[in-house]
Amino acid sequence: MLQNMKLASRFMLAMIPLLLLMVVGTVLLPEMFISIAERNLIAKSKELTAQQADIGTFISNHVTGSRPDDPTFTIKYTSEKFRNAKDAPDDWEKVVLQKLQSNPALQEWEEVVEERGLRVMRFVKPLYIDANCLPCHGEPAGTPDPLGHMKEGYKAGDFRGAISVKANLEGLSRNQQLLITLLVATVVTILVVVVVYLFFRKYVVKPIDDITHVVNAMADGDLRARAQVHHNDEIGVLTTLFNNMVQAQADIVSTVRKASLAVAESAQQMEDSSNQVAYVANEVALNIQSVAEDAGTGNMSLNDATALLDQLTELMRATQRQAGASADESQRTLLVAREGKATVSETVERMNRIKARTRETEELISTLNEYSAQIGSITDTITGLAAQTDLLALNAAIEAARAGEAGRGFAVVANEVRNLAEQSNREAEEVAALVEKIAQSTDAAVAATQQSRVEVEQGQEVVLRAGQVFDRVTDAVDTLAGAMEQIVHKADQEMESLDRFVQLMRSIAVIMENTAANAEEVAASTEETAASIDTIVASAKESRELSEQMRHAVEKFKVDL
């Protein structure tokens, strides 16, 4: 069906997928990418919350009152019994704290809410009292803890509060939507330009180039070239009519060339024969009896020649059958070559998919390497915090020693905090070592993936060259098939000519039988023939000269014989 479509229909059919792609990309892709960005933001908030829930980090921030400095997130240690005014719960947090306290099975709570007309992501992770919290928040309630705050009387496992994280989503949504829309518009515009260029190059420019090549060959006198017909559209119809015109001219030139040669040969023979007839015309009457005898001998020779022609006819029929078999084999070879060409095309497509998958793997490993660097940065931060906590614990121990008996309990807490800080520092160093090993492994994976991509590209080039070879093989086999069909056609024509020639020989044999009987009548006409010989000689010479002129006129043209 595509072969018979007109140019306008082909162009519209090529543009419809691009228009659909533009609509889908403009409507769906922005929302999809925004959703992905929001999920990434929620995952990052969970990761940050998990870091703040670490016992060492929590105690450090809780004691010093410091909070992570992050421009994207707002972090609080909120509770209904808060000690720091900055940790006082808002209305939404109060509701969520009640849900978490009433349902201990809830491990976290996330929600996208609207605050002052803006979309905001809220995430909460509950905190429960453990043994490390009891010195400051345990029993007896109302007594001061080592830092001077009143204990709440909590027991191990009681609900204490939650780590609350908040991030603004509004700016992220608008920027992502604008970026994706511009990107889709740019890509679709480029695709439209490429499709229009390829369309006109394939369906208009290339057929016209083929016709121009044939016209140049005709200008040089070569009538053997033909323009290829790729489609049945307006250009294809024009190309077909043009090829028919060239073939008609080639047929005319071939006919004129053959006719000129035949006329020249016949004229020469006629001139020679006429001269001979003029010489022997006077002797014909005397040799009429010899003519009669020769006619009988000629009749026998014609019969022998007819038998030989029958044998030649059988040989020509065998050749005709062999040519037909060769033509069929050429057609089968052409089908096999086309199947091989299709297989190579499919291989090229699969190599393109492998190349794309290799490039995606390389990008994912690079992203993993960046995450390893971020983890290393976070480990450095933890190490710094542990060092500061150690220093604070040392200062607290010194102050407790100065306070004497009253500061002994505080000295115990300071010593425990210092031990926790040292333990955090050691674990951070182990994490840093693991991150370094991961970075080295990802670097090696990136190098291996890049090498794989290079090898895939080399394989793709080899397959493309194989496809070009199959194209040339297919063209050669196609040409061979056409030549074999012409051979079969010529063999059929030769068989028809040979059959007519055999019939003519048999007719000549009959004529030779009658020649002897008519020999006396020929003798009577010999004198009249001698008078006409001079006129025949002059006509034969004039015909030969005209045929030579005609042969020189068509000699510059090249046609298939």
C-alpha cells in the first residue's frame, strides 16, 4: 500500500507520529518528571531523617540545640513536651503526633499539603524512649536532669515525639515543567526538520538525480542506462514513462543499425551478383541443361541441410530449457540475497539497542559514583560532629570535676557522651574506607562500560559494512536475473526464427524440384535479364552508399545488443 501512495499522503503519514509525539511529550512528560522529582525529594528527606535519628547525632543536636543547616529542608525534634521553643509542633504536627502515639505500628508519615497557597512536602518519623534517654527524661518526674531541665518521667519504650522534615515543592514543579516543555519542543522541532529533509531527499531528489544521470548518458550517446523506479507515486510514474521513452529510442536505434548493416550487405551482394550475372548471362542459354542437373543436386543438398537444421532445432530447444532453469535459479538466489539483507538490517537494529543499553549503564554507574562522593562528604560531617562532641564532653568533665561532689553525676554523663563520640568517629572512619573502595569499584566499572561501548560501536560498523555488501550482492543478482530473462526471451525469438528458416528450406527444396522443369523457360528469359543487369548494378551501388551513411549516423549510439 505504501508503494502506491502519492507524495502528499506519504508526507502527512510521516508527520502524524511527530505530532502525536509533541502532544504526548508536552502533556505527560512534565507531570511524569515532576512526580519523579517529588519522589526523590521524599526519599532524600527519609535519608536525612534516618541520619538525625542516629543516637549519637540525636543526643548531640538535642543537647546543643543545633539543627542541620539545609536550604531545602526544615528539620525539627518536635514533641508535645518540647524543651526548645524552636521544636514546638504546629497544627499539622500536633495531629500527626496524636496518630503516631495512638498507633505504634506506624513507622513514618508522609503527606503533601498546601500552606499559604504553596505545595509543601511533610515527613515525620516517630521517636521512642530508650535506655540512653532515661538519664534526662526518665523518672522521677519533676526532678532536674544533668542539664538542669525537669525530667518528664518517661519509661523505656514510651512515645517521646518525632523528627519532622518539611520541604517546599512549588518552585521545583514550575521549573521542571518549564524545562521539560522547552526540551520536548526543541526535540520535536529537530525531528520535523530531519524528517522533511529525509523525505524530500528520498522521494524527490534521489529519483530526479537518477533521471539526470540517464539524461547525461543519453547526451553521450549511451542508451543503455535506466532510472530506477522506487515507488508508484508521481515521481515513479514520471520515471517509468521516461524509461519507456529511452527504451523506445534504443529499439529504434537498434533496428536502424541492424537494417543498415543488412541493407549494406545485401547491396554489396547484389552488386557482386549483378556483375557476375552480367558476365554469365550470355552463357545461361548454353548451360541450361547443366542448370537442370545442378537443380537436382541442389535439391538433395537442401534435404541434407534441412535434416541438419532439425538437429540444430533440438539443440536450441535444449538451450532454451537450460536458460529457463537458470532464470528460475537467479530468481531464487535474488530471494536469498534479499533475506540476507533483511537479516543484516535486523542485526544493525539490535546493535543499536545494545549500544543504547551500554550507554545507559555507563550513566547509571557515573550516578552511583556521585552518590559515593556524597556519602563520603556526609561521613566527613559525622566525623567533625563526633570530634566536637568529644571536645564538649571533655569540657563538661572538666567542669564537673570543678564542681566536686555536686557535679559527679554530670561527669558520668559527659564521659558516656565522650565514649559515644569516639565510637561514632571510629565508625565514620570505617564508612569512609568503604566509600573509598566503592568509588574505586565504580571507576573500574565506568572504564569497563566505556570499553564495552567502544567494542559495540566497532561491531556496529562491521555490521553496517556487511549490509552494504549485501546491497551490492542484491543489485548484482537482480541484474543477473534480468539478464537471464532477456536470454530466455532471445532464445524464444531464435527458436521462432529457426522454425521459420526450416520451413523456408523445405519450401526452397520444393522450388528446386520445379527449377529443372522451368530451366527452358529461364533460358528464354535470360536475354531480357541481361538487359536489366546494368540497371540493377547501379541501384545496388546507390543502396550500399545510403546504408553506409545511415550506419555512420547511428554508430555513436550505445545500445544493448
